[in-house]
Amino acid sequence: DVKVTQSSRYLVKRTGEKVFLECVQDMDHENMFWYRQDPGLGLRLIYFSYDVKMKEKGDIPEGYSVSREKKERFSLILESASTNQTSMYLCASSLGLRTSGNVRAQYFGPGTRLLVL
Amino acid sequence: AQKVTQAQTEISVVEKEDVTLDCVYETRDTTYYLFWYKQPPSGELVFLIRRNSFDEQNEISGRYSWNFQKSTSSFNFTITASQVVDSAVYFCALTRGGATNKLIFGTGTLLAVQP
């Protein structure tokens, strides 16, 4: 079974703090994703990585950055947390097109509920 | 631009009722993939099914079935004889730009199954 883990289930931070959210997958997947989930808005893609050190902006990258130094780990960084970044953050991974030949499902971690005060 | 619409925000049924969750999508691509995910109260999204645009066969898996109709751009999900454990938020998703791994999600349907 695919296992995607996230460093924290719940996190409380203060405005202006630098926040790191870590995600690790154990299935050697090329692709990794960060989403945020807000009521009534569904899941919105923040960043996507298709290989080590490679990244693409998603729909709402402002205020976020990412790091992928190793294949299994994808970090989301909030450079200076703000109250409007209070949300549920979900990490996912999937096989890449090069490996699988077609589009495969994304597998999700349990999520991190971040509260910025 | 791609879009996924789940018009039903919340559905409430009584156990053993059948329920259908609607998903309507928009895309100009000829190759695309559709997905359904379940998000129980624990929060983790669970993959249910993937369908590509060339395969219009309906699929049944136990109490779950999916009806894919390209003519109406719909990919509906039916739960037969619903159970309390089916209570969750269900998301429909579509690949962006053809055969890409990036997905666009609908806003989800909250299904509450009452005992």
C-alpha cells in the first residue's frame, strides 16, 4: 500500500512565523503535490513537483514555496504565515507519466490542519 | 478551461437507501481522466476509481457503481444500499490539459447516511 505521511496533524502558529510542512511518501513516486482545502472551495493546487528539485506553480502559489531535495520528501514552506493561510493542507503523490505510461491516481496523506493566529 | 461541477453540496439519506452523487465536467481535451475520491471524517482522501475518456463502460465494485457518459459530460457515482460508514465528502476530479498528472477537483458532496 502507498503510504504518504505528513509531519503534523494539527499546527498552531503566529502571524509572521515561518512554517514548514513536511510530506514523505514510500512508494518511489515521481510526482508530489501540495493542496489546500477550504470549505466550499474544494482542493486547490499550491505546488507540484515531478522530479527532485523540479517544481511547478499551481493555482495559488502566492505566499508559499516548496523544496524537494529527495525523491520521497516534499516540503511546503510558508515564508511569513498569515491568518488567511489557516486551512487544511494535503500532500499527495503519484507515479509519473514516464514510469507508468498513463495518468495514475494520486494518493493522499492525512492532512495538516494549520491555524494561524 | 477545465471545470468540475458537483452541484449537490449536501445529501442526507437513511441507511439502505440508494444514492447518486452527480459530477459534470467541462474540457476541450479528447484525452482526459476522471477520478472519484472519498474523504471520511478522519480527513484523508481515499482513491475510489479512475476512468479514461476512451473507456465509457460503466463500472461496479460491490455497492459502488459509476456511470460515465461523454454525451452529457457526466461521471456519476451511485451507492446502493447505503451504510453509515459511507458518510463522507466525495470529490470528483478531472485531469488538466489531457494526459497530465495535475487534477482539478470539484467542490465535493457531503453525504450523511443516517441509521
